[in-house]
Amino acid sequence: MTQHTEPADSFRLYCYYSSSCCHRVIIAAHLKSIPLTVSVPNLKDEPQRDEYRSALNPIASVPTLIVTSASGRKTRIRQSVAILEYFEERFPHRYPLLPPVSEPEQRARVRDFVNIITSDVQPPANSRGAQRVRAIRGELDDQATFVKSVRTRLSLLIGVQPIR
Ligand SMILES: N[C@@H](CCC(=O)N[C@@H](CS)C(=O)NCC(=O)O)C(=O)O
């Protein structure tokens, strides 16, 4: 008897090598054995950046995940945590990213850490923001001081020594 196999959905991740937002998506995909096809637009190259912006992500940030269903329907997800949540809901039994629902305090703990990084630390430390700080007076030191202050905030939140 011939076994009928449903064609699988495909997952294309647009990312950048130095992006921590992309790294968390790639790590989760590995843990859940989700086969990602990775595209790496050079966001420092204006024409590539413009193409990426107009086709996929109006603020030209990464990651962007495109899910293409077997029927050809495409879904675009442009926030790293939304991608993690999608992975979790789509593949709940493969290496769960959150503790079970029966452990609400442990789930809250994980979300607490996620929000520290994604809300309190990452947005101000983003290179776009740090470069704007530098551009105010044209001083590299201003950028360095600013990034250091964000790292100190992270250290206070998670209780480790500041990164020097
Ligand atoms: N909240 C977004 C943040 C996305 C973001 O800031 N991505 C950074 C890389 S980690 C980026 O694209 N930076 C380049 C830029 O904004 O020009 C997420 O978690 O996906």
C-alpha cells in the first residue's frame, strides 16, 4: 500500500548574523526540530535593505518568518516572541519552550525573563537606538556610555555583575 504523505509547510526565516532576536528564533527552531530555510539580507547595503523593507518588513528589522502552507498560503510573522509563541502552539509536544500549564509560577518566571530582554533591555540597546544617541553630538563615547548603562540595567534585573 502506498503511504500518502501530506506535503509539509515550509518556514523561511529572514535574519542577520549579529541579531540576538534572530538567534532566539533559530535556537527554538533547533530545539523543536523545525526545518528553517534561512535568508540573510545584507541590511547594511541600501538596495538590499530597501528591497527587504518594501517586500517584507516596513521597518527593515529582523527576524521575519514566512510560513508557507502546503496549499501555498503565506503567513508573515515579524516579532521574535510572536514567532516563538507560534512555534510553541504549532508544535507543542516537541521540546516545550514553556513549563506546563499546571506550573503557572514557572511559566511566569520564564515570561519574566523574556520580557526583561525583549522589553527592557533589547529595544534601547538596539544598534539603531545606540547609533542615534551617538549622532546627537557625533561622539562615539556617548554611544559606549549609553550601551553600558543598558547593560548595567540588565545586570541589575538578572542579578549578575555588569559586563565590562
Ligand atoms: N521586537 C522585535 C525587535 C526586532 C529588532 O530590533 N531587530 C534588530 C536585530 S536584534 C534589528 O533588526 N536591528 C536593525 C535595525 O533595526 O535596523 C523582535 O523581537 O523581533
